[in-house]
Amino acid sequence: MKKFQLGEFEEIVLLTVGVLYDEAYGVAIKNEIENRLERKVSVGAMQSALRRMEKKGFLDSRLGEMNKKRGGKPKRYFTITAFGKQALEYSKDVRTDLWNSIPEIAFDLKLV
């Protein structure tokens, strides 16, 4: 079902928004992904993914309070929508079905 298709990075970002719940804003999402996956995330790629998923209806966002440390600019917080949850469930179900369909013999491998 194409309407629920997520790329790997989109899925990771969406899951991380869920993990962070009320504290899901740009820098926190980036740091959480980098810490959990031990991989670098560019701010541009992450912001692009967040905007794309918001446009698709997988995420909502709201502005937080203005902050002097940020030059008066508020943080943008993200939350998963019901549609985003459906996309994550679809992705999880597809992966689980694929894992469960692998015959045991396929993993009967010999190390060389």
C-alpha cells in the first residue's frame, strides 16, 4: 500500500519522534538518532524528512515558547498523527511478515 510507504530514514525519524514524545524537536531528534544508531545525521536531511512527513500527514508540529538563548526563535515540536501511526504499524507488519517467511534453512550458514 503505497500511501504508507516509508523510507528507512523516515521510519527512524518517525519512531524517534514517538520515543521523544513531548520533547521531539529538531536537535533532540537528531541527538537521539545519533546516540541510538551511532550514525551521523545531517540537520538538512532530518529537517527535510520532518517537513516531508508533515506534508504527507504522518506528523503534526507546534511552536514552543520563544527563547532568548535561541535569539527569540521558538522550537518546533513534532508529534505522530494517527496516519503516521498507521504507517509505522504497516512498516512493522511488512517486516515481521518477511522475517517470519524466511525458511530456517536460509539461515543454516557456515562461517568460512
